[in-house]
Amino acid sequence: MKSLLLSFSLIMLCIAPGWSTNNFSNETKDIFRQLDKAITQKEQYQQALEKKATAWKRQLPHASGYKRISICKRLVEDVYLHTQSDSANKYVDQIAHSIEAQTDIKLQNYVCMQRANIFATTGMYNEALETLSHCNHKAFNHSDLLAYYHLLRTIYGWMEDYASNASIAQKLRLIKATYRDSILKLEPKGIGRDIVMADKAIDEGNAQLALEFCNPNLHGKNKDKAYSYYNLAEYYRLIGNKDKEAYYLAKTAIIDLESGVTEYVALPKLAELLFKDGSIERAYNYLLCSIEDANYCKARLRAIEATNIFPIIEKAYKEMKHRRRLTEYALFFGLSLLTLLLAYVIYSLRRQMRRNAETRRQLADTNRQLQKANEAVQETNKNLLLTDKVKEEYIARYLSRCHDYIDKLDQYRRDLLRVAKNGHKEELLKLLKSETIVSEEQKNFYTDFDNAFLTLFPHFIENFNDLLEPEARIIPKKNEQLNTELRIFALIRLGVTESTRIAHFLNYSLATIYNYRSKYRNKALCGKDEFEKRIEEL
């Protein structure tokens, strides 16, 4: 049993690694769960963004001039630039083809920069730089120039990431740094400047300086939060804190998904980090989401980033699924064995319980029999004691009665002798014919019998009447202990059940005794056959 439970535990441990995040803190695990939920709801976020776009689109047929251009800008910047490159390009073209753009140099510069932005998003960096070269720099105001430098820094940063060799990457890195420095010259103090300063420190490997410009407690635009959280993730990457790096990448990814954008960098980076940590299934799902969104947006750079590592993760994922299937089969087999064992244990327990129940039943029956036997023994002892008492009582009375008879016979002999000596023949005959002495002795005998019986059975009359119907119950006369009927049943209680013996004892005819016994049997509350048995038990 213990070995089966140990095997079951090992199997469960084998299955767990696919989603394992044991190397991360509870706080980071919680943010992973929030990110998982955001991924499942990303279509809802994208639909909400499209709903906002639809509201603006409905205004286009009724708008003209700069109002129409303003709506197109909102559709490009707030909706499609980072979600659907084709749609973004469509509305940039509408601005380019407007009458106002023919004469408005600032509007022409806006078109150039947005087209360059779209080219860069789709990985067409040379086209992006070529487009930017057509901008009229003289028409740039402060904010236009700042946006221009931001765009160039972004393009050269992406080109650096995918440079074919180290020397080219280094050249691109220097150009990127130049444009970032240009941004810092123009960017006023605030969250925007802090984000750029943190980016510069991270790029230079200066973790301490980067931390000074990373603000984890932002209140404001989601875009600023996303940049700040991403910089924090990069800072923790520099110092080797993978838990915090994963935490802030996840927070950045949540903002990206909830904003409805499909062009992002945090989620694929988090997938790669999780893959290296061994959380294969979660890494696979995150990377799959990233590839789907990058393809939808036609963000070639993001698609390339994801697809470069995807085959490795996919292979590991398939291997993990294969191992999981094997462990699931093993688990199924183990659980089947465990179920069979449990079934056998339950069967054995039920059989043992039935045996125990049968044993308890037999013991209970034996106990009841012993109890009955004990009660019978006690009743027998009681009867024996009563019998001994009866014997003692009647032997004592018998001896006393015999002695009295001897004395009376002796006195009777003397009386007869005296009469005979005196020659009174007639008086002698009179004495011999008289039944007075016999009657008196019979009466004395009954009185003595009544006293002895009621001494032994003081409640006999009450118990006897309880066996009869109310109208048949016997109430002795005043100064009378037992009458003839009671004496008949008193003798039955003493064990004298033959009618002949009772008739002889009471000096009645046999028919009289039969009549009395039949009369009271017919008046009994219990049955005729039980009546005299019950009397014997009184």
C-alpha cells in the first residue's frame, strides 16, 4: 500500500514541470495568473479597441478638412499603428491624399514619419529610413523633432538587434546612442525623460543609474507604465534577478494585451525566460500568442523574434507532452492498481465486518441464552429456596400437629377409660358415635393450613384474582383466610394438581373439585390451558 502511494506521488511530480513556476515568488506567480487571464480575454480587449475605432470611422463620412484629418490621426496613433499595419497605412494614405496635405508641410512631415513608423514595424528598416529622409526638417517644431529622434532611435535599435555581425551592430549601436542623446537634449524633466535615461543606463550596463530612473509606482498613461515596467524588467535582468524580471515583463505584457495592441516585445521575452526556467507549457502558450498577434499586425520584427525561438520551445513542448502522456499512462495504470487494491481492501473489510457481525450476533445469542439460563437458574434457586422454606414450614407444622394429635388421642383414651370404669355404657356409646371431635379437628387443620400457606404466599389472593375476570374474583369473608375455592388452588400452587388428592385432602367429593376447577378456568383472563400453569408460578 505504501509503495503504491509513493509511486502515485512520484508520477504527480513528473507531470508537474510543464507548468512549474516553483523558482518564482508567490507575487510573480499571481501576476502570471493575471497574465494568463488577460491572454484568454485578449479578443475582448481587441474588440473594445475596434469598437472605439468604429465610432471614429462613423464620423468620417460627415467630417471634412482638418477634422477628418484629426479622426484619421486618432485611428492611426490610438488604434492601428500597433495592431494592424495595413489599416494604419490606409488612414495615413487618406491624410496624404487630402487637399490640406498638398500645401501643409507639417502634415506632409506627419505622413512621412507615420509611414516610416509602419515600415519599421513591419521590419522594412531601409524603407523607413528612406521615407524619413524626405521630411522637411526646417518645418519641425520641438515636439516634431522629439518624435523624429524617437523614431530614429527605435529603428536603429531594432536594426542593431538583427545585425548580421558584431561590427555592424556596434556601428548601429553608436548611431542609436546618438539619437537617444538628441532626445535627452530636447526631453523636459518628467516621466518621458526618466524612461529615456533608464533606457540609456540599461544599454550601457549601468544598473545602479538605471534604478534611479525606474519608477515602479506610476499613475498615468498605460503607455508610460509599459515603458517603465519594461525598463524595470531590463534592470533586474542586469542584476540577475529573474523573479523580478519575469514579474515586470508580465506586468508590461498585461498592459499591452489590455490595450488591445498586437505588436509588443515583453510577452515573447517572458516566454523565452520561462522556457529557460523550465516552465515549458506556459512559455509555449505565451510565444504562440505572440506569433499570432505579430502575424495579425504584420510586425515582421516581432514575428522573427518569436519564430527564432519557437521551434526550440515547440520541440521541448512536444517532448514534454510526450513525457506527460507517458506519465499519464503510468498514472492511469498506478491509479488502476490502487483502485483494485482499494476494492480488494474494501471487499476484505466488508467480509471481515460481516464475519464480525456474525460473531457479534452469535455472541449476542449466546449471551441471551446464558442470560436466560442464568434467569432459569435464579428462578430454580428461588423455587428451591421457596421449596425449602415450604418444607421447613410444613415439617414444623406437621410435627406440631402430630404431637397435638398424640396428646388429644391420649386425652380421648383417658376420657373413654374413665367412662368405661364408671360403667356408663350409654355415655361411652354416645361419645363413640359423636363427630364433634372430628369436625373440630378438621376446622383446626384448615385454619393451620391457611396460616401456613399465607405465611409463605402472603399475596396469593391478590395475584390469583388478577388472573380472573372481575366478576369471578374471590373475596374471603370476614375472619376467614381461605375459603374452599382458594384452598383448591392453594394446593395446586403447592404442586398438588391431581383432583383425587385435592378431594381427599379437603374431604370433598371428586365431582365438587372438578366443578370448582372448571368454573374458574372458564373465568380466567389468560387461556384455559394456561390458567393453572400461571397459578403454579404465583
